[in-house]
Amino acid sequence: MNENDQLKTMSKWMIALAWLLVLGLLTLYFSDILEKQRNPNRVVKTHAHSDGTREVVLQRNRSGHYRTDLTSSNSVKK
């Protein structure tokens, strides 16, 4: 193999690697957007009333469901 063939081979691999990197970054970006649409209540907000009661306010997702992933390890934001 001469030097020109080696450069062509290396450039093909670099282009393939660049495309894989771009696809990976786009996947991360759009998966975050889709997760925000699926669960708009990742941080649950509460409102404290003057009588001491607290109200949890949830937003509907695109399907019309009220969804949250609140577990005992998550804290409710005031």
C-alpha cells in the first residue's frame, strides 16, 4: 500500500467515526427532549397554603396523563 491509499483508508475511518459521534450526540439530545415530553414533572412543585396544607401541581404529558417518577429518594421542591 502506498501513502495515498493509507490516507484514503484513514480518512474513511475518520469520516465514519465522525458520523457515529454526530449520531450519538443527536440521540442523547433528542432522547432528553422526548423524556421531557413523556414526563414533564421530573421536579415536582408544591404550593403551601396559609392553612398549612400543601398542594402538588402536576402538568399533563402529551398523552394527557399526569406522570411523575417521585420516589422516596427524590425530594419535593417547594
